[in-house]
Amino acid sequence: MMHNITIAIDGYSSTGKSTVAKRLAKALGYVYVDSGAMYRAVTFYAMQKGLISKTYFHEQQLIEHLDAININFKFNKDLGFAEVYLNGENIEKHIRTLDVSQFVSQVATVSEVREQLVLQQQHFGKHKGVVMDGRDIGTVVFPDAELKLFMTASAEKRAQRRYDELIERGDEVSFEDVLKNVQTRDHIDSTREDSPLTMAEDAIKVDNSNLNLDEQFEFIYTLAKAKIAEYNQ
């Protein structure tokens, strides 16, 4: 019987973690879980309920609301990936905006939010055969993952990719705002007290500043196949 493994992909925002993780899961026939989307869903909920804005963040009220937040993923055959649902409503498009991006790192610093979502993420990965990406997957969620990757690229490269993506979607944004958002998120993610963004000791660093999507995928797919072969000897 073929033994499946757990693949944890961490790294900075806008390094293309989700893109490569989705493609990798599809190629391996594994389940893909976008942990960042879960934090975006909680952020979107907080925005809808008026719990966060540029001038305030009612952290304690958000903590009190956590039991009312139900996040799940439903596979969309037409799109070829799972979309995010919040309390039964498809919020996939709503959570990918720069508005949500500007608050997500703040929401992710709340220990109670992280605790709740980590339990859900660990539940998703109980049976192995999972590819999950985020900021603390290899260090906190799956410290025993058989393959851990840490993705990085320059802030400018990441901002350009994110900017192109948002413009293509029809969002009205400036490159300066996107770059500022990337730099702010880097700072918050790396300096928060609870589960800061750090590279696991046994992770493989992937700097994709100068790799296109296909080159990056081939490199990671080769690593995954080698690791799966190793566990099936």
C-alpha cells in the first residue's frame, strides 16, 4: 500500500505558496488546504461585524464570536480547486481583496484565533495525503510533516505579482499601496509573539525571485516525489 505524506509550505505573503500548493496537491492526488484563507475568512467576518477598521480592533469581541465562525472548503469542479465558505456562504472572491489583506496579519496575531484554526487545520491533515500552506504549518500545525518548504522572494517581486493579480481581477489599487501592504504584513508576521513566521530547521528554502511558475512547480514536484518514494521504500 502506498504511504501518503504531509507537505507543509510556509513563507512570506505573495510568494505564490497557494498557487504551487494547489498545483502540487492536484498532481499528487492530495487534499489541498489554504490556511491563509481561513485567517482571511475570520478577518472578513470581523469586518462584516464592524469589529475591525483602520482606527480600531475589538479583539475581545472577536474572541467571543469565534464559536459562531464556521469555515469549510468545497471543491468547485469548474475551477479545479476548493472555494472557501463562511457559515455556508461562498466568500472566495470577497477574501482576496486588498481590504482584507490589510487587516489579516493583525487578526492572525490573536492567540485564540490561531488556537482555534490550528485545531481545524490539524483535523484536516489527520489522514496524511495533504498539502497545506501558510505561515506556521511546518513549525506549529504539522511539526512532523515529512516535507517542509519555506518560500521567499524580494518584497518588490512579491508586490509586483500581487499588484498584477489584483489589476487583472479588476481591483483599483496602486503599486505603492500593494508594496506597503506586503512590507507591513512581513513585519507583523515575523514579529508577532504567537507562532511568528520562521523557517523550520528541517525546511528546504525556495527563493523564487527569479523562477517562473513552471520552474518553481517542477522543482517542488521533484522534491515531493523523492520524499514520497523515500517513505515507500
